[in-house]
Amino acid sequence: MTEDLPKLRHKQFEYSSLLHGVYRGMMWTILPIALLGMDILIGYVLLLLFLGFGLRPLLELTGLYRFLSHSLVVMQEKTDEKFLKKRAEEIDRKMRDDKHRKRRLKHPDLPKNW
């Protein structure tokens, strides 16, 4: 008794609470924008409808979200790699300086009574 159920599409990402708040604030500004004129109101409502229902599918279908998130991950890895390389050099330098600083023997190339 296997039924062919439609596959549910999983959302690739969720909007943050900050973006939810901005969108709700934009919804509340419909009332003052209605006073500016009908042509501005229609454009604003169309923008809100696109942001509410069309932006996520557009980002998911075109692959722009995956590309952007991959680019951000690559940039973060490069930044971390540079930081870790710099930190490893600092640690090596400190260990080398400590080794030479604690040495009691004079180097043979130094002049007498140095």
C-alpha cells in the first residue's frame, strides 16, 4: 500500500529575527504610505509581496543562496588560515627568542668581553 506522496521541499535557510522585524515594520508603514498616493502604495505592496513570497524561492531555485553561503565560508576559511599562520609564526618566534634568551654560553663569533 505504497502511495506516491509529493516530496516536500525543505527550506534551505531561515530569515533571522531581525529581518522578520524589519518586514513587520515595513508592513506597518503601509498605512502612512497610503497617504502618499495610490501609485506608490501599489508599488510598495508589490515589493512586500515579492519579499514575503517570492524572494526565498528565487534564491533557492537560482542557487544564489548556496553560492553566497559557499563564498562566505571560503572567505572565512581564508581569514582563519591567515590568522592561524600568523599566530603560529608568533609562537615560533617567541619560543626561539626564549631559547636564545636563556642561553648562558657566549657565541664563539662574538668579540672578547662582549
